[in-house]
Amino acid sequence: MAQMIFVNLPVKDLETSKGFFEKLGYGINPQFSDDRTACVVLSDTIFVMLLTEPRFKEFTKKDIADASKTTEAILALSADSREKVDELADAALAAGGFPAGETQDLGFMYGRSFQDPDHHIWEVIWMDPSAVEGEG
């Protein structure tokens, strides 16, 4: 079985956050969702658990970071092409996301970033397959 990742993120408004990710084309797995939690399916192995702040607080004794003021993590996703990077970043901004940094174009690598409604930072990156294959 392939290793999976479940990224847990605190959210202020669960319905707003769910709607944001649905507008990006991602599904919600109802089996792992309720009125305080939504399981966003990014791929067969990547899931984002959106947790209302009170629910998130049940998993930690630490304060919840205010992502509009501090960066707790940068979540990076691969894309199949430069066009797919633009599609996802543009869709995120149109769906209520916020800009987060400049476009990076190194020729062999292209990336853009955005913030979701709770200001978590997401990067979308395409890397030329021939550049990846050349390493090793």
C-alpha cells in the first residue's frame, strides 16, 4: 500500500474552506467528514483534513497559529504542466484565495503560490521531467 499523507489544517469557517477546495475541483470524502471536519481528497494518497479551530485544538496543547500573521508551513503540490500550475493558482484566486509570493520561472521549474481562505500557503510547482531524470 502506498504511503499516504493527511495534512490537518485549522479553519475558521468550515463551509467556506470546503467550498474553496471544491471550487478547485477537489472532492470531499463524506466518510471522514462531519460538522467539524472535512476530508478534502487531493489525490489517491494526499488528503487535507479541514478542522474547525475547536476541533483542531483537541489534537494539540499548543496555540493555533494565526496564518494571516505567521507561516506555520508551506504546502507544495506538483502539477503536470506549466498550464496546470496556472489553472490551479488562477482558480484559487478566483475562489476566494489570496496571492502569496511572486511567480517563480526558472525554465526547468515553474511555480506559483496562493493562500487559502485561512491564509495557509500553497505552492503549485511544475518541474521539467528531463531535469528530474538528469539527476541521480
